[in-house]
Amino acid sequence: MAGAPPTDTDLIRRRASRAQSQRGTEEPPLIKWTLLTIALAFSVVFLLLPLVNVFAQALSKGLNAYANSLTEPDSWAAIRLTLTVAAIAVPLNVLFGVAAAWSIAKFEFRGKSLLTTLIDLPFSVSPVVAGLMFVLLFGLQGYFGKWLEGHNLKVIFAVPGMVLATIFVTFPFVARELIPVMQATGLEQEQAALTLGASGWQTFWHVTLPSVKWGLIYGVILCNARAMGEFGAVYVVSGHIIGQTDTMPLRVEQLYNQYQGAAAFAVASLLALLALFTLGVKTCLEWKQARAYELAQRVGQ
């Protein structure tokens, strides 16, 4: 009976099952500590030390120089442009990701496997190649170049091209997070809501969306992190115009090539802080999800 306290027999069975699963995963101490040492060593050498070095180099000339590097006009323009591109690309990818995931998870149609393959395409295509594809399409010598020039529209070496390149490289993140979640929830809740008289939109807003909110939030976080850190595709389509089409990653590369190491690391540290903030939000949400699941399990026992 739901909500009834577990009996002694139930507790004994759970403890026995837990002990059996633990015995099945136990390894000799030497193997366990060797694996832990390797994992920690790789984390320190390839993750922690480079991150610490970024902040050390950024602050090597003091806090005033650090602040001046970030508020310098060209760097500040790069920060604003990065946030602008992400603010446009991420909502568009959320719209596509929700629509694609809902279609793949809830419906059967011809070309379903092709759509799934296309969603994964940016994972296998180099960002530089993606940028070149947009240049071939929208550049002056591209398929639509003459038409765009005749209508005084500029895509390549301008913000629209940077947004298109960013959308391409971040294309899969929201959809790939939502598809397995929607497939796991099944159709029962939606069918029950429709049976009770709810419309399609009401079912989506009040049943489907709440059931996949964690997957959607994870997808948005990952998409936003990649959008702000993208370099290759944006580099090709931006033209690298100082103060106009430089994003933060491009600004870091430019400052470093100009032998302004402290300023380059200052902008890089801001990207690192954004990444750490994203990781912190993701960890917090995962903890809340685990707590909610644990609470639901307790209530159901």
C-alpha cells in the first residue's frame, strides 16, 4: 500500500540487495586507488592547473590592470557582441530543439531517422568547415551573394553570419537533451490530458513541458556555454574586425598575437568564470533533481 511504512521483511530485503550490489562492484584496494589516482592526476594536470594559470596570468599586473583590460573599448565591444550572439542563438535553438524532440519522441513519420542524423551533424563537422559553408552561401562570391549585395544586406563579416554560425555549432544541444527525456516520459500523461478535454497547447504547457523541464534547462545551459565559447566557425564568418565583429574568444586570440598577454588572459578569465558559473548552475540543478527524485521515492514507499 502506498505510503505505508516498510515492514521488517522489506528492510531486510533492501539491505541484502544493497549489500549484494555493493559486493558486485567492489574491487581490490590497489585497483581502486590506482584508478582514483589516474583520474585525479588527469583532472589536476589538464583541468585545474590550466584554469589556475589563466587567473594567475590575468592578475599578474594587478587588479587595476585586470579591470582596465576588461573595460577597454574593443574588449568591452567583444563582450557585448558575445552576449548578443548568444542571446539570439540560444532561444532559436531552444525553439528548434523542443519542436524536433517533440516530433521525434511523440510521432512516427517518414524521414525520422534522417532528422535525427541531421541533428547530430554539427558534432561531426569541423566548426571551420561550417564557417566556410556559410561563406560559400552568403559571401560575395557565394550562391546568394549577388542577391544580398543588390538588396544591401550583409551576412558574412557581420553579426547575422556570426549568429548563423553559432546556431549551427550549437544545433544539437537542446534537442539531444530533450529527446531521451521525452521518450522516457511516454504518451500516457498527454493522452490522459487530452481525454480530460485539454487542448494540444494546454497539454504541452501544463503536462509535457513540466515533465521535461530538467532536460530543457540542461540543454539551454550547454547551448549557452558553447555559444559564448565558439571560435572556429565564428572566426571564419566574422572577418575579425576589431571593435565590430570580435567576440571574446576572437579577442583573446587577437590580444595574445599582439603580445598583450595579461589583457588576453583577462578576457580568457571572464570566459572561464562564465564556464564555472554554468557548471555551478548545472551541478545545483542536478542536486535539486536528485533530491526531488529521492523525495518522490520516499513518498512512494
